[in-house]
Amino acid sequence: MRVFAICQDELVIRALDDVLIRSFEVEFLLEGGPLARRLHDAGIEVTTGDPRRVDTYIKADLSPSTCFIVENDGRRGIKKVLSAIRDAGGTLIYVLHTTKTTEKEADALKAEFPDVTDMTLPELIKPTLVTELSRSMTRARVQQYQRYFADADRVLILLHNDPDPDALASGLALRNLLRRTKTTAIIGAMQGVTRPENLRMANMLDIHVEQITPALFHDFERIATVDVQPHYFGGQLDRADLVIDHHPEQPGYSTVFKDIRADYGSTSTILTEHLRAVDVNISERTATAMLYAIKSDTLFFARHTNRVDLEAFTFLYPLADAALIRKMEGAEITLERLMYVTRASENGIMKDQVFSAFVGEAPREDFITYTADFFLQLEDVKWTIIAGVVNGSLIVSVRNLGYSRNAGEFVKRWFGQIGSAGGHRAMAKAVVPIERFREKFGELSGPAITARITDMCEQFLHETAVDKKKEPVAR
């Protein structure tokens, strides 16, 4: 395809030639002078002529498929140039704005030349420039913490309790980044892996998670937390050397290095960027773990997904074992889980598109989160709040469709002062010692807890609605 570019700025011409010459037949039209001779001597295809005259384009022997790029530097009569091209039969016309154009000027140009496509120089360079600068900054950050961890004999990579695929994959990825082995960098958790699908992942990918107690923290020279922040451990870990997480940043701890990106759908996406930034070879095992984690944490891009999650997924996909991922996913419906769904169905309250239920004692947190996810699929349900007691703590799992009030704000509003609470717009969790819950809300149990959390959500959503009504209307 032939590209005919009408430009007068040397930097723009050289940049366009360098970018386009690999794929197109490129020729530049200049009005003449020293610049035209200089570019010609540099091997750039140059034609001289008046860009405002129709015969200039007719003499150039252009075809209907020729693409025109017209530089608009704000100093020349752009309309006369566009009219000449159009009168000569040009149809594929792009205007490259190299100076700021007012909205009024842009609208006037579009009204007269509706088939012309507008481009700006910042739009062209922004994606590449931002990506490259971000990667450079990530590279510097990773190299800093690599050096900081390099001389430590023993390293602990600490995950949250009952780690999920994102935590497991992130732990494995960080160990690769630190160039460590199973013996020099322990992947640990205070409560080990229990959920069937997570056990299946850990076994298939040979990810060993050691059970760690706070008393053992002093045995490690460096501690990193991934997919979790130290506040989660309730004061048992007030300092870490490195924190990498995609959940909203929380106070109450100190760290030497941190990379917290709450707008990312998974921590594995962050670690993918870290691995790519320093050109670490990603094994099939690690790629498989991280790809599965991104799919799992974003519900295959159905919730809290960022463009970077899609980019990480695209990068990892050819490196991973797709068949192994399908085997790991398996079927998540079990009789045990259905038992808690049944409890919630029998004891829950449906009010104003909010489904709330207390399911009683449960051996694992995943029964509560699974039930919350299950009921969000029901017709006319926009919020689910499922609570249960696990090891003496009230676990509250909140889900919503993501376009209403923030679920993370809900749990912080009611449980932030008495336990651990946080999350994103569409999903959140609170972990509260049951005695502290009862100190604040009374000796509630069974149906009374269901009724109380229903009232909490109703009040929270009502407060939001009132606040919105009070907001001044933008003029």
C-alpha cells in the first residue's frame, strides 16, 4: 500500500518514515528548500510541490487506494490541502495534529471533511512510551529488591491463610524472580491449602506450602508477602521486606519495598510484569500457574479486570500448558458446598435485590465465598452477603455486580474497627473474632445474624442513595 505524507517538520517526517517504511511504500511531499534536499540525501523518498494545488497530486500518479497523512501544525492552511487531495480523488485521508487544536477548530474541520480521520502525535507515541517507561521503572524496582534479597540465607514468601491460585502462583513467580530454590525461599502460610481445587493445583504443579507460625518469623532474614499485606495477620507481622499485592493498600505496617496495584485483577499480573521487566525465563510450570491464577481471580475476565490483566494473559498463554489448566479447573460443585448453599437458601433473606444469609459453623472459608458467588448468579440478585463462623471468627463474604456501591466500603463501614475488612467494588471480605462482633452488635446467633447483616446492607445502600441526591448537579 502506498502512503503519501504531506509534512513539513523534519522530526515528524523521519519518525513516520522509520515506522512506516517496513510495511508501506512511503513518499513525502514538501514545498522544497534545504529540508527536501537534506531528506533526499538521507535516502528518504521526497517529492516537491504545492500541497494546496490539485495538479500536484494528479502528477504524483496516485490511486484510489493511496493513503494520505497530512500534518497539521497550525501554521498552514490545512483546509486547502484537504480540498486539493479530495478533488484529486483522494479518499483515505488522515490528519496528524502535531499542535494543540481547539475543540471549535476540530469540529469545524470535521464538519467540512467528515470522512477525514484525526490523529494526534501524543496518541501515537503514548502507548509505546508509557509502556516502555513503566517497564523501565518496574525493572529498576525489581532489581532493587533482587539485590536486597540476594545476600539472605533464608527467605520466607508468606501467603494468606488457605491460599488461592493467585497466591500460590505469585509465590512461585517471586521465588523465580529472586533466583531461589525450595530450600532457600520457603513458600509458607499460617493455615495451609484446603480447598479441593487449590490442592489440585498445588499437587499438579508441585507447589509446596509450609505451615508457618509467627514464632518462626525470626528464623528468616527476609520476609515477602504476596497477594496479601501484613495488616491481614492481625499484628503478628508488623514489618515485611517486600509486599506485592493487588488489594487496596492498608495501613498498619512498614516495608522496605512494595508494589501494590489495586486496579489490577490479580497479583499474578503484577508478577508477570516483574518477570518480563528483567527478562527472567518463565518456565511452563510458572506460566501455567500464573495463567490459571489470572483466570481464577478475574472469573475469566468477568470481574475487576484491567487491560494489563488481558496483556499478561496473552503473554503467558503460549508459554503455559492449557491441558493442565483444564484439568486443574475440574468441577467445583461438591456435596459439601451444596450443603451450605442449601443452608443459605433455607435461612436467607431476599430484600431489594440483596440476598443475605448466615450459614453457621464451617470448616473452611471457601464454603462461605462459594455460597456468595453462587447466589449472585440468581435472577434479580445484585448483592450477596454470606456470613459464617470459621475457627472462632465471623467470615463475611460480599459480592455484587460491580456497577453499584463499593463492596469493600461496605465491609470497612461495619467491620473495619473490629477486624480485618477490605476488598474491591464487586467483592470483599471481613474477618472478625466472633466475640468482638458480639461486643459491638449483641449476642446474636442464627437468624438474628442474617437479619442484622440485611439491615446493615439496607442502611449502607440507603445512605449512598441519600448522599447522591445531595450531590450538586454539575453545570
